[in-house]
Amino acid sequence: YIGDSMVMRWDGSMFRLLQQLPSRGAHVFQPLLIARDQLAILGSDFAFSQVFHLEPDKGLLEPLQELGPPALVAPRAFAHITIAGRRFLFAACFKGPTQIYQHHELDLSA
């Protein structure tokens, strides 16, 4: 809540630091698998919530998108739901209504 979040790996005898993420005001850090994307969401009370994408080549979480005010206020949990082939992300909020986002994939390679 006050400092940075740390992503760590258990190596069999102790935890090893992999990455630090700025997370002042965050109450939830939640990994999610949506389609083929390994994501993590850092939900913040004071700033935009951050969506990170795991870059398999680097093994690090890279910033992907911000979710934020005015809609998303004080998120506490995230859930991924697939309905009729469409993917949704539910964000339960402490200070506001639950927000629902639809997951879209854009092919920018052309």
C-alpha cells in the first residue's frame, strides 16, 4: 500500500526478487490468464490501475494499459469471465460500482 510491489520467485530455498513495480495506493495485485495473454492487474486507490503483460522472452511484466478514474475507483478484486465467446473483466470496487470491461484483441501487424 505504501511502497513498491515485488514480484518474486521461489527457488527451492528462498525467494528471489524478479521485478519491482511502483504501487503506491494499491490494495490488489492479481494475475489473470485471458485468451493467450498472461496479465497482472495492480489496482490502486489513488491513481490509475495498471494492467501488465508478461513478456515471455524477458520474463518481466511490461505496462500494457491503464484503467482508471472516473470509472474505476478503489478496486479490490478482478475476475475474468467468458460468455458466448466474448471475454469480460469484472472489477469489484470498494468506493464505487463494479466495472465491466470487454477484452478486445487488435492485430496491428498489417
